[in-house]
Amino acid sequence: MTSLLQAVAFDSWILHVLVWGPMAAMLHVLLEDEERSGQIAFGWTLALFVVSLGLWWSFTVGDPGFQMASSVPWIEAWGVHYALGIDGISLFMVLLSSFTAPIAILGSFRYITRRRKSFHALMLLLQTGIIGVFTALDLMLFYVFFELTLVPMYFIVGVWGGKRRIYAAVKFFLYTAVGSLLMLVGILYLYAATAGAGDGSFAYLDILGASLSMREQLWLFAAFALAFSIKVPLFPFHTWLPDAHVEAPTPGSVVLAAILLKMGTYGFLRFLLPFFPAASQHPAVVTVMLVLGTAGIVYAAWVAAVQPDAKKLVAYTSVAHMGFVVIGIFALTVTGIQGGLVVMISHGISTGALFLILGMLYERRHTRLTGEFGGLARVAPMLALALVITALASIGLPGTSGFVGEFLALLGTFETHPVTAVIATSGVIFAAYYMLPMVQRVLFNELDREENRSMPDLSRREIFILSPMVALMIVIGVAPTPILERMEPSVDAILERVHTTPPAEEPADS
Amino acid sequence: MTLDFSTPAHYLLALLPEIVLSVWGMVVLLAGVWRGDGATSAPRAGSGNLAVLAMVGVLAAAFANGWLYGLTPGQGSPMIAVDRFHLFANWIFLLAAMLALAISPAYVRRQRLQEGEFHALVLFATVGMMLMGGTRDLIVIFLALEVMSISAYVLSGFNRRDPKSAESGLKYFLLGAFSTGFLLYGIALVYGATGSTNLGLIALAIGSDAAVGGLLHVGIALLAIGFAFKVSAIPFHMWTPDVYEGAPSPVTAFMSASVKAAAFVAFARVFLVGFGGIPESWYAIGWWLAALTMVIANVIALAQTNVKRLLAYSSIAHAGYLLVAIVALNQNATAGLLFYLLVYTAMNIGAFAVILCVSGHGEERLGLHRYAGLGARHPALAVCLTIFLLSLAGFPGTGGFMGKIFILQGAAEAGLWTLSVIFVLTTVVSYYYYLRIAWYMWMREGAGSDEPDPVTVPLTMRFAMGAAVAVVIGLGIFPGGGVSFARAGAEGLLTAGALLLGAAP
Amino acid sequence: MTLAPLSGLLQEGAQPAAYEPVLPGLIVLLPLLGFVVNGILAMRVGARAAAAVRAGGDGPERPDDGHKRWVTLVGPGVVGLSFVLVLLNFAGMFHADLHDPVVVTYWSWMVTGALEVDAALQLDQLSMIMMLVVTGVGFLIHVFSVGYMHDDPGYARYFSYLNLFVFFMLVLVLGASFPVMFVGWEGVGLCSYLLIGFWFQDREKADAGKKAFIVNRIGDFGFLVAMFLVFTTFGTLAFPEVFSEAPELLEYGGAAVTAITLFLFLGAAGKSAQIPLYVWLPDAMAGPTPVSALIHAATMVTAGVYMVARTSVLFAMAPVSSAVVAAVGVLTALLAATIALAQHDIKKVLAYSTISQLGYMFLGVGVGAYAAGIFHLMTHAFFKALLFLGSGAVIHAMHHALHGTHSHADPQDMRNMGGLGASMPVTWITMWIATLAIAGVWPLAGFFSKDEIIWYAGLAASSSYPALFTVLWVLALATALLTAIYMTRLMVMTFHGANRTGREEARHLHEAPRVMTIPLILLAILSVVGGWVNVPEEVAASVLGLAGALPTSEWLHHWLEPITASATEIRYEHLGEPAHAAPFGGGEVLWAGLSTLAALALVLFTARAAARWKVVPAAQAAAPTGFKSLLFNKWYVDEFYDRFVVEPVLAASRFSWRVIDAVLIDGAVNGLGLVTRAGGAFVSLFQTGQVNTYALVLTLGVLAILGFVVF
Amino acid sequence: MLTEALTTSALLFVIGTFGVLVRRNAIIMFLCIELQLNAVNLALVAFSRYVGVEGQVFVFFVMTVAAAEAAVGLAIIISIFRHYRTVNVDNFNLLKW
């Protein structure tokens, strides 16, 4: 496999293809007629996913640096580069994204009934943004992709969403924009900081070389952290998420939960820790992040437990899960960060699947209120099986991907912050407290509603969508080591940097 | 060829684009008279050609402007500045004129306006703008400003049958003249304090402490007020929403883009070259004007339901962003100013073009609710408007984003962090009202088919929109050329100033 | 497969050979395979049933025969095969002189940073006993289920869950590290959840499953925290390393080890239904009765005991924790026994009895008698499984009887039974054997195991916390007496006296089919002889051991020595060797004799007394009053939890949602937007349209700037 | 001398400004603006006595421009008079908020 990839110079083109392929697909979709748009989009994304699998073999295990990197000046006058590359952290984000895309698009076939062409075009545009975010090695490029994901999502929620779609879309947009624009100011500060003598640069590696005083680091940390915390979303910046999820159409929810939220935590790892190593281990900063992460875990679980709307419930569980990621990261231990990363992957798959299943239920019954269901296991055993496995993966049952992530994240946190970890561990109780009642209300109890009696089970397409996700949940749960070993060198490198880079001297004035 | 301003003929060369355009304007005026106008009799077939004729003039001026790149300006600080700054500004005005001419014919014909005069006035206003950008003398700046303004007063009141247009013209005229008084008083005081109206000499006088302090400071403040009125900075913005709403849409499009641009170009030249030596005298004024303008304009815009008025407030808000560039007082910011003005011209006129198409026969469809379901009915128009709105909002992938980045870079270089934060936060506020138009277009169902939908998009309009989209997207994705070009322009401005101050390398 | 262990088994007295595990992976995998096969079959059945429901019917009443044959073959078959493999391994180990556990590593599961967790199985004497119980008793229960679930449309689904349970249980007992054990630990919880809620159409049953899972998760929380503590202390989570390093790394009675063991015990309390987390187990009786036998009596609920025994080294180093374990065990035993006295549901009585017996086991491991705890675990698995299966047979019969007349009486309520002994003799007799066994009547299994625990509890009083352990010992004795009472009450109400089912129904009562009775008989035999593997030397030599006629002497004790030795050593080292006497004097034989006599006497007395009670069928019965109602209502513990745990959490949840989220956070966010927009609308009011106003504003601006410049 | 001239100029300018603020007749307002311009002219002439001739040149330009403004302004006022039959600016408020 490796030699085959070498023969076709895989490393040199793969990232560019993954970034721009969806854009090309978008043009293709726009040129074709409405009827075929879904198939075209699916075909493209599936092909891109298959190609992206080559990354698994092409990636050199044990190399902490950026691989398959390339850099071309983009806006030379500003020192902006079109620079792409991946390390162990982005590798899995890229794979997860390209895995989710065809699934989300396939999941839209019945849900999206009007303006399909535009919908699929936007989904593909979104995909370009997503892959761009995870591969960009230039801050301006990153920012462009980061914002680029907002617009398609705004329209996906706003055009194809539910009753309060506009409110949700605007809330999502503005919330996220506040953070990201402040981050932009931070980025420009970094740019100015690299300027020193001569022109500044937005290149990731150049900015790593900039020396910042503690004071500067704290301010910049705040600017970046706000942007990413809103994206994560970290309590108390989370209220956009339930609204967005409830209103978004299924594929939108899937991508939102599976990928977009990860951009926040990815940003923590990719930018916050390496850029501001001193601020990242400042006790006040660490305390705030840990407290907010833990609060999110417990609080979101509580709120989730009393939601009558299943989608809202799952949305809140996302907040709880991402809380695990955040505490894992800010524990500043290898185990914690690795755990956080696995939670990211696992949450992407399991929550994506949950949203797909809820979407399937919605297609059948046009409601998401759990009280409207009940006893579905009798009429839809396949759906029941999928929902149960997914729910279990979501609450972190050992043997599923969720457990590996949460276990490692908590273990890593415990090493440095035992009390936080113990409080966060109570999240496993609350996870059962919110998820099982939902499963019960939907699948179990009496099949007492006439409408539900005629509900069809999963179609072949739906089985095709869900089975790879379910399989992955279990595979990752049983054998996560291949993933862990690919991520570890990069994580080590980040931690190494955090622990060994002192802040620059405070400037005399200011 | 080197320009030597001791030879009077060389002034003619230096002013070639302006002269071409002036002459052409008269030609258009005469052609209009000769052909007879729609105001009194039924429009004749093919009378749209007058607009095309005017556009040819703009093209000719553009050629002349391109030719000027081959000239090297001589030493000293002559009245006419043949520097890159001037030439870049000319491109902006010519682009604005071109787009305005392209979007207006259908409207002019529908409303049976005097074509020849209308198009000629556009050209004359453009001449005034080009002169504003191209002179180093306060007297000429005043003259050019008046040439531009008087044309603009007339244009905004041009639709005499429409009381709104007349009201708009009156308000613009009264307040414009009122503010001109302040500007003029400022010029007089600066002249008295420094002994010259030439910016170069003023700068020298300031640099050598020969200026009279009190007079100078008050003069600078009054000049700032005069320009603040023209760029519609808060609190000197009161005329803007009314005038923009009342004026015929093509005129609003033209004014909102290029009048503002001209004012900013002159503002920049006067303050950066002339008063660059004593920024402390106007830094605080600029800072507060920028901050107030950004905050208040964006906030008021939230409450608007008339799209035209909304864009008027949006244009005020943009004045705030651009003021940041002036306050930053460095090359990057100035280049950002030029770049942003270019993009702004394209996106703003583009947006007004769509509004014009939607607004119907006599501009009766300006309410936000008219846009409901537009995306389904006229997807191409809606896509264009969405692109323009995203660019106005400053979204990545559009020129508006690159422009904002450019200005923010300048601000960052100058250490204007508070202003930068206000800048981005008010940008978030602006997202709301820009997106609101977008959500009406795409996310709401139309009112139904009970009334006919008289949207027509003539050929020239398509051309204008296409060009505007091309500029906005092109500069959004590959801004490199534009950036270097704008930097060269800023360099032209600032090195000239620095040379005079004796502080250049 | 090597035949060496087989030949070793045949050649008595051969030299101790090295132990070679025989396909340990297959032992675990076979049930998983069964789960997959049965699961696929279940899905096909389910799809067909679903189609029937959609067509307007209610789905099939009975399982599909075509599938059923395969399920019947695969379900019990895989467990049976596993049992055979376990026997082979046991034979190998039996003849080997094994000191250190054999760890079979398959792949590295989680490797990151300092953490290395392998997917590895650990074969040693303890896991061997557990495997024997799990697969052996499990197999019998599978076979019994074939009869019991005969008519259930979810037949295939049932067996798939049951197979999955066996798989996870085997992972639990075989796991070579804390995390692997935890996989099984939560996995069995999952199966328990699925099986309790097996008849999920019934809301109460689904609720019971959910309750079980959530309460168990509280325990799992403790397990997780304990793992974190272990990892930060030892840098590893693998059993062999942790246990061998514990004596050096940990301080005896130190905070670290106490914390670890207390958190571990929280986990054990959840899984093994101890105070304060026992409340799920009675509700868990909602599941099919064989499930109660397998999961909620014989295997899963004993996992906590197994875990304490497994980590005996740690517990031995934490005297406080050990005391807590013992005290909680005894209190649970007593509390559950009192509640069992007043319950009418036959399964509820057995459930509380299970809780009570688990309490004994914890007392055993709490006082350092790890082997005794495991011993009781094993014998309990025999007789409690038998009791449950017997009750299953009774319920099965009752169900058929009531079904025949379309009566809606509760088939599990003992007040509706009575006199069943006549119609189902095998069940009757085997259940009596189990009853005597659990009551501790000589020479049945329960006598030896329970007696040993009580004896050790008494001995503990001489080493640490004498007062506490004396009290515990007394309570344990008292509970033993209560056991005899409530079990006899159960037997009498069910099998003796007048029949209360109704005349018509009584004609439908009949003995269970052979597929159900044979497991009963086998378990009855085990309930008799099961105790003989560990007859204490002193007892064996006495009249109670028929002067040495009973076959083995402390075999289990010695067998488990490699596991418990270091723990015992630590205890002895720090507490001194306990005196060989009960708190109030007397030797082992004396107390054993006393207790069996007391038990026998109470059984007889209760039987006579109960025969005279006037039991009214449930439908006509009045609600219990006074102290009886307190017991009947389980000391109102559920209500207490509802009031002080569940409701506050729910209230907090609602508050978080409705107030913090909707009002505070969203209110702030939307409020900010609203205020901004309102501000905009307000400021725009200055835009009056009047030129003079505009000029005025402009002039004010001018004045402001000039004022700024001039001053 | 300069001081007096400038003071007069400033006073005139203020009077003009005040007139614009208080008068409602569009033509009178325009006349007040003309007064402002003439105030500036006075200042320019006064300055040019000390610093050079440009000031006086400037005055001519200003006067010319004022004339042009007057032409356009009156035209605009007539145009609106046709709609409202009045030149009182209080009546012109179709455009607001």
C-alpha cells in the first residue's frame, strides 16, 4: 500500500485534493440538474473519503512534525501563505471529516426535499472549509476557512431548518462571529509580533517563533480561547448549540456535531497551547478552563436529562462531551490530551449517528419529542439496535469508543487535577441519567400510539449509513492503539513546548 | 517623460483624465440637448446610447489615467499631484462612474429623466472627485469638492416628480453648503496659520514650527469637521440616511460609493501629508469620530426596515471603519484605505444595483419584506446580493474581508487595539442586519403571487453586476495584486509627504 | 488443543506439570459468537414481528419455530462448550503447581503516555473458580431458560442477551487489569439492563432496567476513580504489577490505599447491591426469572465480592476500608433480611435474600476471609440459582394456570399460591434443599460457607476494632436466624397449606418440563455437596465432618492461597494472627453446631407457625399495618432516595434548564441583542427629518470638537 | 488689525450658523450660509494682508462657487416648492428615522 502511494506521489497532492475536491464537486452539482445533485455530491464525497484513507498508510507514525506539508505564497505582501500540512492531531480530524461527509449527504436524501441542489452545493462548500481548517498551516488561511464554514452552515440551518430556523441560524452565526472576530484581532497582533524586523508573517511556524511576554500571552490567550470556547462550546457559551441543533436539518446537525464543534478543541491544541505556552499553564487560566469544562459536563448532563426534545437533549450531551475534551486538554498531560482527542473522534461518530437516527425518526413521524414515541423497538428493531449501540457509545460504555476517550481524558486529568477529575467523573453517572430515559421513551414502553405502529424500520440506505458508524464505534473502542500511536508524537511535541518555553521578558512600557 | 510644472502645458498633461472627462461631459450634455429628452416628450428609441456614450468617455479617461503611469512627476510640491495615490483614486472614481452609468439607463428612462444632463452630471461629479484626489492645494480641494458636491446636489434632487427626491436634494444642499462653510473656515485659518494653501508648504511650516499654534489647531479641527461631513462620520452624518433614501437609486449608489471615496482620499491627503507632522492635534478627534461612527451607525442600522436606508447607515458605518485607517496614520492603513474604497465601490454599487432591480418602477418596493422569497424567484439576483452583503459584512472569500484585514493590519501596526476591538465587535453587529436581508431572501417564503413581480435586469445592469461580483470575489481570493497596487499608492502619498518633511530615507 | 491436561486428569498423582492455558480466548469468544448468531436470528424475528405489527396485528404470540431450533442449539451450546473448555483448563491448573497468574495477552488496548493497558486475560485459581461458576451455573440456567422462555416471542433476543452476558461476565473475571475488568463490569451491567427490561413494553420493567443501570453507574464512578488513584500511585493498571508492588508502594492504612479501596468498594456496592446502592436489585426482578437466577443471584451481583477478593492485597492494607466493607456487608445483610420477612412477591423475597447473602460475602472479605467470601459466593451461586429457578418454575406454572383462565392475578404473589408442592414435586423438593442450604443446615453447602464467614467475623474481633467486629458478629448470627425464618415462610406460603390459586386454576397447575427440572436437580445436588470442598479441618475432624468422612478439607482455601496469601500475610503482619476463638469463647465446632441447630429449629418452628397463618389471596388482602408495613415498604428507603436524591437532582436539572440556561444565559445573550436593537431604534429617533435638527446636531458636534481643541 | 478682522469674521460666521439653526425658511437659511462664506472671505482677505496673495485669489473662487451654489440651490428650492407650495423646511420630512 505504501509503495503504491509513493508511486502516485500521494503525499504531494492529497491535501489539496481533499480541500478543493469538494469545491469542484460543488461546481459539478451546480451544473447538473436538481434530481441528480444528491448522487453527485455523494459520489464525490465518497470518492474523496476513499482517497483520504490513503493518509492512514501514507502518514509516518512517530513523526511529530507536519507531514505532506506544502507552502506557496498566497498574498505575498502580507506574508500569507497557502500552506497545508497535517500532523497526528489533524490526521484524524481530516479522516473524520471526510468520513462524515458522504454519510451526512446520504442522510439528506429523504430529509431534504426542496432546493436540493443548493443544499448539496452548500454541504460541499462546507466540506472545503472544514478540511481547510484542519489542514491550514497559516493563520490567515485558517481564519478564512474557519469563517468559511459559517456561511454554508448559516444557510443550511436557516433555509432547511425547522420552525425557529432563522433565530437559530442568526444566533449561531453571531455567537460564533463574536469570538472569531476577536480572534482575528489576536491573529493580527501575532502578525505584528512576528514583524520584528521586516515584514510579518501569518505562517504557523513563524508565529511559533514569535516571543511573547506573559501579559501578551494572557490577552491573546483570552482572544483565541473565547473564539474556540464558543465553538466548542464551553459552558456558559453553549446556548447557541441546542437551538442550532434543534432547528438544523439532519445533515446539518451531523456535520455541526461531528465536525464543527471539533474545530474549537482542535484550535485549543493547534494554536492555544503552542502559541501561548506560558499562558496555557498559568494557574488562573488552567483553573478557569477546568472549572468551565467540568461545569459543562455536569450542568449540560442535567439540562439534557429534562429535555422533551430528543435533538435538544443530544445537543446538550455534546456540551457535556466536549467538556471532557476541554479538561483533558488543560490537564496538560499526554493521557489527557490523547483522551480528549479520542473523545473528539468518538463524539463525532456517535453523536453524528444519534442525529442521523433522530433524523430518521423525524422523517417518519415529523416530531422529535420523545413523548411522541414509545415502544418503537417492536416496529423498528434495526433502528432500535442502532440507537441503543450509539447511545451506549455516547455514554461511554467500555468496549466502545466513548469509553476509551473519556477514560483517558479523565485519567490524564486526574494525574494533575484529581478533584476536577473526580467531579468530572460523576459525568458518567449523569450520562446514564440523561441517555437511558431518552432511549426508553423512544424505544421501550408500550407501543401506544397508532401513528407509531405503522412506522417502517430502517431502509437499506439507512442501514448503509449507520453500519459503518456503529462499526467504528466498536472498533475504536476495542483497538484504539493505532490511533493513539499516531497522535502521540504530536501531542508530546505540544506538551514539550508548553512545558519548556518560558515567556519573553515583559516589555518595559505598556 | 518627466513632468516639469514650470511649463504650464504640463499641467494639462497631468490633468489629462480630468480634462478628457470634462470635455466628454459637455459632449454628452450637448448630445442630450440635441436629441431631446424624455422629460418633455416620449423617449426616442435607442436613447440609452447616451449612457453608453458617457461610458465611452469614462473609458477614454481611464486610458488617459493609464497613460499617466508613464510619467514621472518633477520635484517639489506642485498643485497637481501625479502620484500613485492620485492614480489609484482615479481608478476608484472611474469604476464608480462606470458602474453608476451602467445601472442607471433603465431607471432614467422609466422615470423619464433628462438623460443628457443626468449622465453629464455623473461625469462632472467624477471630474470633481478626481481633482480632489489629485491636488495638493487647499483651494483646489475646495473647488473640486464643490464641483463634485454641486453635481451631487443636483443628482440627488434629479427626479423632480418625486417629492422624496426633491427633499433629498434640498437637505443635501442646505447641510452640504452649511458644512462647506466650516471646511472653508478651516482652510482660511490654516492658511492664516501657515501662510500657504499648499499642503507641502503647510507641512514644512508645521515641521519647522513656523505655524501659529492656536489658529492651526482650530483650523485643523474645522477641516476635520468639513471632511467628516462629507464622509458622513457621526455626528455629522445626519443628512446621509435621508439623502440616500430619497435620491434616485442609481444616484445613491454612485454617491454612497464615490463621494465618500473622494472625501476620504482628500481627507487622507490633507491630514497625512499636510498635518501628518502634528498628529496629536487631530488624533483624538479622529479616534472618537471613528469609534462613534462605528458604534452608532451599526446600532441604528439594526432598526431599519427600508433596505435603502439600511444601506445608508451601513455606508456610515463603513466610514467609521475607514476613519480607523486615517487615524492609524501609516502606510499600511493608507493602503488599506485605498484598497477598501475600491472594494467598497464595487460591492456597494453592486448592492444598490440589485436593490434598483427589485425596487420596481418608481422605487416603491424598498421594504425588507419585499425581499422575502427573492432567492426562489430570482436566484441569480439573490446570489449577487448575497455576495455583496457578505462582502459588506467582511466575510472571507470576498474583497470586503481583505479590505478589513488590510485596515486592521494598519491599526495593529499603529497599536490601535481598542479601536480594533470596537471595529470587530461592531462588525458583528453589522452581520445581523446584512444577514437579515439574506434571511429574508432565502429563508422566508414570498408573500405569494397576488401581485406581479416587475423585476427586469437590463443588459448594462447585468454587466455592472457581473463586473462588481468579479471585483469583489477576485479581490477576495487573490488580493495580492490589489494589495501591492494600493501599497504603491500609499507609498506615493507618504513618501512625498516625508520628502517634504525631510524625514524620508 | 493439547491433550496434556486431559491426560493429566486421567493420570492421578502425576508430577505437577506447568499449566498451559487451553484456548482461553475461545472460552470468552464462544458466548460472544453465540450472541452474534442469536442476535442476527433475533433481528430477523424482530423484522418479521415488526412487519406483523405494522400490518395491524400485535406481532406473533410465540417464537418462530424455524429460528427457535437454532437458538436452542446455539444459546446454551456455546456456554456449554465454554464450560467444557473451562473444565479442561481447570484440570490443567489442578495438576499444576501454579503460583503466579498466567496472563494471556492478545493486543495492546490503550497505550499512551505512561499508560499501557493490554487486552489480556488472567488465568489463576480465583478466575478459575469464577469461570466454573459462571459457565457451569450459567449453562444450567441457559438450559432451564429453554423451557422457561419456550413461548416467548423474544426467544432469540433473550438468548442473545444471555450469551452476551456470559461473555462480559467472563471478561470481568478474566480481565488481567482494572480497565479490562471494567469492560466486563459495565458490560454485565448493560446486559442486566437489557434483560431486566426484556419485556420493555411494560413501562415498569423498562424503568427497573434503567434504575439498575443508573445506580450501577454510581458504583462505576467509584470504580473509575479507584482506577485513577491506582494509576497515579502505581503507574500501571495491570493486576500482577499492582498487587506485587502494593506492599512496597503503599503505606499500611495510609490515605492512598484507603481511598483506593473505599472507591473500589463503592463500585462493588453498586454492582453487588449493598447499602446504599442496593435499591436496584429488588426492582431488577422485573426481568425473566432465569435472568434473576443467573445475573441477579449467581454471577453478576457477586462481581463486587470477586473484585474485593481480587484486590485483597489492597484491602488488607486498608483496615478502615476492610472494616467498612464488613460493616456495610452485615448491615445490608440484616436490613435485607428484615425486608425479606414481609414481602409477598416470591422473587422479591429471593432478591432481598440475595442482597442479604451478598452482605455475608462482604463480611467475609471484609474480615480478611477472602477464601470464605469466595466460598460463599460459590455455594450461594448453587442454591440461590436453584431457588430462583425453582421460583421460576413456580411462576411458570402459575402463569400457565392463570393464563388458562384468563385471570389477572399476580403469578408471583405468594398469597395467590399455596399448596403447590403437590402438583410440582421436583420443584418442591429441590427448593427445600436450597432453603435448608441457605438457612445453613448441616451438611448442605450453605452451612459450611456461611458458618466459615461468621466464624472469621468472630475471629476478627480479636485482631482489629474488637467492639465493632463483635457487634458485626452478633448481627451476622442474628441475620442467619432471620434467613431461616424468611426462607421457610416462602416455602410454606408457596408449597404448603391450602391452595389459593382458585379451583379452576389449580387444575392447570403442573410440574415444569424436564428441561427445567433437570437443571433444578443438578443444582440441588450441587447445593448439597458444594460445601464439601472447603470443610474446615477442625470441623471435618469433628462429628460435623462425620469425623473426616466428608471428602475434602479446606481445599478451596488452599486452592485460593496463591491469591490470598499476600493479603493474609499483610494482615497477620499488622494485626497479628487472630486468636482461634469466638468473642464469647467456644471453638469452631461448637458455634457451627449451635448455628445449625438454631437454623433447623427455626425452620421447623417457622414451618409450624406459618402453617397456622391465615393467608388471604392478594386481591382480598388488606394493606399491612404497623411495623409490618414498615418492612413491607422496605423501610421506605426508595421513597427516601426519591425525596432526597432523585427529586433534588431533577429539580436542579429543571432549574438549570429553565432558569440558568433559558433565563440567565440566553436572557443575557438575547437581552444584549434586544438592548442593542432597541438602542438603535431609540437613537434613530433623533433622525427627525428636520433640517434644523440636523444642523443643530452638526453644530453641537462642531462645538464639541472645538471645545476639545480649545480646552 | 488682524485680530479685529478675525473677530468680526468669527462673529459673522457665528451669526450665520445661528441663522441656519433658527430659521425655517429654506431661502433664509441659504442666505445665512452665504453669510458664513462671506465671513470666511473676510478672514481670507485679512490673512492675505500678512502672508501673501493667495488669500485674495481664494476669495474670488469662493465667491464664484457661492454663485454656483446659489443657482443650484435656488433651483432645488423651486423644485421642492412645486411639491409643497412652501419653502418652510419644517414641512419637508418625508424622510426620517
